[in-house]
Amino acid sequence: MDAYVLHGPGDLRREQRQERKPAADEVLIDVKRVGICGSDIHYYQHFKIGQFIPRAPLVLGHEFAGLVVEVGSDVKNIKVGDRVTAEPSIECRKCRYCRAGRYNLCTNLRFLGTAATVPHIDGGFAEKVVVPESHCYILDDSLDYGAGAMIEPLAVGANGVMRAGTVAGYRVLIVGGGTIGQMVLGVASALGATDITLADPAEYPREFALSHGASAAIDPTEQGIGEKLFAEGGFDVVFEASGAPAGLSFAYQTAARGGRIVQIGTQPDSVALPVNLVMSRELTVFGSMRYAHVYPMVLDLIRSGKIAVNDLISAVYPYEKMQEAMDRAISKDKVVKVQVERA
């Protein structure tokens, strides 16, 4: 099958890859739309993410939707011809975290399109991809392939919002207006938050947020803005989605007394933080790792019209222009999400 294979930093090649037949409990999906994630960009630029270093050429892409073209012998609920999206994290269902329902913390987790799994499992930057039936979600007629490929990043935002508990009636701050920050905004708005501020140094993410449900947008690098916001009462719930140490520090600075902070963005291993604020303000800090049990909720939010998911797709490139799509995603030029389409 045709695929885009990453061989090293900036070395993305279009090649022929061995097509894998689905096992008894798996389905083969003809990929119609795939999104470029921040992690895909990081692998492309650095050929690693933290401790995850590819040991072989890698097919990226874990945000995808497509058409089922073959099913395994034990598949019961998915059939050839179904339009589906898929959850790319494959849990073991045996470790104590899986048994407790927290399968996003699975100690034996496999993940499509990353170096976190050895041997690596090819992702959606390809003609076809194999996924367990249990991880597939059928797209009804109200959802096109573009929307289907947005479910995964929306699930990241949804998991972060769910980690915070209720957001309705609380003052909310989102630090970072990239893809995940905008996903958090959409989910928080859909779940009843009406006073939402987004903080980002760049103008475009702030403008985009204001046109998609944010009450206010600020530049967190403005002199004294953190102190000013706290003096005005601070924020009851703060989502850190920038992945920048300065962004995480800003989250602590602006959290209200008794507030909640949810860290979604991946930070460097060592970050200096004003942690005494956790004590003096009685803050509660949560981590949010990928997602668990949120795909059905995200699908319902989109079907109901509470999230206009296609508005978050900034550009769609044909499959033959994967390199141009990657370059556009890296540029961050008026971009929330870049997707690639196969005819």
C-alpha cells in the first residue's frame, strides 16, 4: 500500500508499505481523511518525543477516518462499507489501570502512529490502517470524514474538561490557543461554561477563540497581566494547553483561591513553578493524559450541533501534497487543524 514514511528529522518519504491483513477481531480501513497532530510535527522535526525515539521508519497519523474495506472473522458490529473513525490507543485490558477503567494509563498501551509502541504500529499517513473493531465508531450521515478525523483531538480536550469536573457556572481560563486549547474551548462551551478566557501570545488564536465561544482573549506576556487577573478574582478552573513552562506558571498565577488547574500540555522534565500557591490558595492540580471513555460523548456533542467541528479545520490538502500540509501545520499560519484527504 502507499504510505508516507518518516525516516528521520524532516525526512518524510512516499513509499510502498506492506499492507497488513486484519486479525479476527480487527477491521481494515481505507483512510479518507487524516489530521496532522502536534506530536506528528514533533516527530517530523526531531524524530523523537521525550523518551520515545523511533527504532525504525515510522508511519505517523492517529487522527483519521475512513471506509471499512475488510473485516476479521470475529467482527460482529462493523461491516464492509461502514464509515468510521477510530480510537488509536489500544489498551491491554489486563493491567490494574485497565481493570479500574483508566485505560489511558495502561502500562502496556499500544498506540498507532507513534514510537511509544515497539514494534511500531503504522498510523493513518497511509492508504489503509488496521484497527480493532472495539475501537471503531460508525459515522452517521450527519458526520463527514473531516469531522470523523477531528474526534481524536476533541477527545483530548474533552478528557481535560472532564478531569476538572463541572465547568458550568465557573470562571474558566484556557492557556494556549493551539489545537488542543481550541478543543477545550469547544467542549467547555458545550458543557455549559459561559465565562471563558483564552490566553495566547499570538493574535490569531485569540481572534479565533473570540469568534468560537470565548468571552475574552488576552496576551499572557503583557506586563503584570497575571497579577491583575488574580486581583480581579482569578479563575476557578484553568486548563494549561500550551505545553510551555511560562504557560504552566501563568496557570498557577491566575488560579483563584480554591481553584482547579488541569495540565494537558506536555512540559519539559524540569519546570520551575510557584508551587507554594498550591498550599496558600488550596489549589487542586490534575493531569490529563490523552483520553478514556469520552469518544461517545464527543460524537454526541458534534451530532447535536453543540460543537461546530468543521469550523476548526483550517486547511485540507490532497494526499499527494502531504509535505505541503506538514509545512503548513508547522508554520502555524492561521492554523487550528490541517488535514489531508484521500480521494
